[in-house]
Amino acid sequence: MNSITQVQPDTKAPPLPAARSAEPTTLPEVFEFVARVHARPDLLNFKRDGRWIPISSADVLQRARWIAAGLYSLGVRRGDRVAILSESRPEWTLADAGCIFLGAIDVPIYPTLTPAQVQYILKDSGARVLLLANEAKLREIEPILSNCPAVEHLIVFEKNSESKSAAISLEQLEARGQAFARQQRDVLRELELQAKPHDLATIIYTSGTTGEPKGVMLTHGNLVSNLVDSSGHFKFGVADSALSVLPLSHIFEREAMYMYLYRGMAIYFAESLDTIGPNLREVHPTILVGVPRIFEKIYARIRQRATEKGRISLALLNWAVKIGKDYARHLLDKKRVPLWLGLQHKLATKLMFSKWKAALGGRIRLLVSGGAALPEELALVYIGAGIPIVQGYGLTETSPVITASTIEENRVGTVGTPIRNVQVRIAPDGEIETRGPNVMRGYYNKPEETRAVFSEDGWFKTGDIGTIDADGFLRITDRKKELLKTSGGKYIAPQPIEQLIKGSPFVNQVVLIGNGRRFPAALIVPDWERVESYATLKGIETRNRAELCKHPRIVDLFERQVAALTSELAQFEKVKKIGLLENELTIEGGELTPTLKVKRRVVDEKYRDAIDALYAGAERLPAEG
């Protein structure tokens, strides 16, 4: 089956001057276009000492060129690899742009990776330069640098004036570049003009839920085609502004950053994931791009505040959410909203939803979710509250967007339709395949792995299982490699079952297990605030959360919740056992990738004893199915 959706370009976006083609084809052209057409004083904004500081379009372009010149003065040439190891900040984008103008290939590295993981990427990519956030990060990875002989230069965004390290500061690099540019302006301009769509722009290492990371090679053409077509799909415009909250090491946020720039939007860098709420209320953005976990936490915070105010407040919230979800279903199905429902929704908006909007800054017109499946119930909650949320789908290998919903065509539970110039089809075994100008060149230094992910007729195999409905909307059902196979030979897709279980207000995180076992079981991290309130209400006395995890009445609560939410599953899919975990799964703990995906292999190993205890005795019985 084949689905192709053509989306007209955003007519609100200013056209390029007649001297150029209608759309840029390389990233240097994108940055030049931004400075020329979107000359705004507040293109990039960051917070320091309690106030927001803007960087203008002209300064972004100028500083990027100084960074390019500074790197050139250090001996970096076209095609050399430059690694960036930092949390998201304006300097990240400036360093990225500097590499783009020079023709160097940048290699983003997640700041949450261990020194050993950093070493693997530096060695595999052959990076000659490493840019770091600060000297604390430099000290952390210093022991592995002797094992990375290709690294010749260290540059830190923030350097202590009294530091004796061999690294130079970004300010020093820019000063070198400024001096060099005065003498060699023609050389640098020639390098910018040499950029072609087929040139490699970046190597992004996949976070690796299984196996070792692979370096995804993306060209200028890959990235530019996707940023133009995706930003048109979402109708981003110069009147929009965005709060950047995800790591720029991730292709989703990096491509979103390019979209914001191309459309002339003001961009604000969140101070951290913990300050998203205050930052939203300070900068009043219209666009927020995130992963489902962020939107879950925002809603969890809303519920927490209602709970703190007492039973009446919580009851009001539950009533408003129910009305909102019913209202959202009518809107999404394009059915007439009954008069009684419309009146109740107006009241819910006045009493509750207007406060939610204010908490998000008061101007949000679109939330964009990607990176993982967005729970349908959560989407209905936001849409019902008058806060549109759409879901997109893609991979690092596809730059990343393949499909996305829009406000006008939003089918909850799907990931939308293909963006312009991208095609999608479903293979006979159910795997989603795609092709288009956004698909990667291949995996760096891994020709066999590259060949393995392309079909004989050139379509990229995503590794995801899905279906396409009659209207062209794509629905993801699971990861091909994550299917569980019971000892009875039945295949089970864990993600849809996990999403059902997360419908319980008592569930924070859930991981389905059961590969090679008689039946599926679930490891659940409770929403501790909810569970502790429940325990107090029911008079359940325990000393700590570890005891709550084992208390028969708490276990029974979760068993009843899971049974009710999964009643429609086939018998072999039903969860027969649950195990409660005291601590949240985290990136630092090794259970989540930097993009917040569960590392199932790590979970299986880390909680081996708990899993074995769940299945103790049961495995001696005949397998089901």
C-alpha cells in the first residue's frame, strides 16, 4: 500500500528574493536567508542572571562566520568532523552554524552520555575538534581523551579566566576567527559557496536501545528539504515564537530549530527541563515541541496542584477533563457539538482550562509531540482544553519527519499523513517503509548495516510496524525489533499495551516484559503522589515506598487497574503479573535513552531478580497459546 500526501507550501512565509530559487537547498543558504529576510533583534534568546538576553539575526550570522574562520585557522577543513558535547544553548546553534559555513561535518553528542560512550563516538567519527559546554564537562571526560588521538583541539563555551586547561574558550575562537576573516575573507566566502545539497552536513549517533550506536549521515539536502516541508506542514510563521526544551543533540529538536530560524520565529532556550513552567509564563511562546513525557509531566503537575487544593478542586478537575475529552471527540470526528456539551465546555473553560492556558504562557497555538507514541487519552485532554496538540513521526535516519498531523486534520491515535515530497508504504510483514529527499545517505563506516535497512527497490525500512487507513493516516503499532515472543510462540506488541496501562492515574511508567516466558507481565513505576494519597485514604500503614510496592492491597489496586484497562486484549496478550518499582526509570540510571525511550534490554538485566520472582513457579506450567 502506498500513501503520498502533497501539502502546499505555507503562503504566509515570505518568498526568497528573485535572484535565488524559491527555496534554499543548503544550510548556508538557510542562515543567509534568515539574516537577509528575517532581520529581527531577538532571533535567539537565553536567560542569564534573571533576565532574557537577545541575539539578533545579524549577530547570529556574523558570529557563525567568525566561528567558521576560527576553526579554519586551527586547521579544520571541509569534510573534517567537529564534535559538540553540550546541553542546548545559543552557543550550540552558533557552533553548528559555524561548522555549516566552513563545510565541516558536526557530530552532536548527548551531554548525558557516559565518558565511555563519548569515547566511542569520538573515535568512530574521527572528530578533530571537540566543543564542550564548560570545564566541568571537560574534567569529566578528560580521562578518555588520551584514547581519542584524532582530537587535536578542545573548545569550551564557558572558560574560567584562571583555568590552566589546554582548551580555548569560544570567545577566543571567535576572536581568532575575526582576525583571520579580515585577511582571508575571500577564502571563507568561497567555502560557503562550495556547499552542495549532496554534501554531508552532520553525523548523528543513534541512542541505541539495542546494540552499539550507529552514525547516521545526513546531507544538506536531507535537512533542508525536511525543514522546509515540515515547517510548511505545521504552518510556522514569523508571528510565532518557540520555547526550545529538547536537547539539540536530538535530530527532532535540531530540525525544529532550523524550522524556527527559516520561518523567522523568535526562539527562547529553556533554562532546563525543570524550569519549563516558569519559562513558558515568562516568554509566552506560541509553539512548543516536545516528547510525550514532557506533556505528561505538565498535565501531572496540573493534577498535583488540584490535589493539593483538596477534594473539591480535584473533583472539578476530573469533571472538566471528562467534558473536555467528550468535546474533543466531537471536534475530531467533525460532528456537531450538542448544546448541553457546548455549554458545559464553556463553563469548564472559564473555571479550569483558561488557567491551564495561562500556565503555558497564554499564547500557545500548537503543541507538537514526537519521539515516541503520544497516549490517546492525553491528546484528548489537551485538545479538549483548547490547547491543540498534534503528533509527528520520524527517525534520525529520515531527518526526521516522515508524517505529521495538523490542527485541521488531526486523527488522535495516528501520526498523521506524509509531509510534502515524502512517500510511505507498508511492507508485506507490516513494516513501515519510506522514501524521499529526507532519507539518510547511510551509516558512517557501516556499509553492511546500511544495506540492511534499504529494500531492493530503495525504500528505507523504519523498523516500525504500522498501518495506513483509507484516508492516508499512519498508525504505529510497535517496533519490529521490540516484539515479544512468548514461550508459546505468540508475538506481542508491547507499546500499545503499555499505552493502555498508562491510562491509569496511578501509573507513572510501565514496561511490558515476557519475551520467552509463558505470558506477559508488567513492571510499573507508580505515580507516588497518587498512591500515597490512596494509602492514607484507605488507612494502609507502611514506613516507606519499598513497603508500599509489596503491600497486598496496593498490588491488588494495580492488578485491578491493569485488568480493567486491558480487558479487550486477546487472552495471550493479557498481563498476568505486575511488579511495582520504587524508583523512576531515568537516563542517569541507564534505563532510558537520551530521547526517553526505554532500553528494554537494560531493564531486563537490571531488574532480573524482580522479573524472575514474578514468574517463579508459573514457568513450569504449559505455555499458553
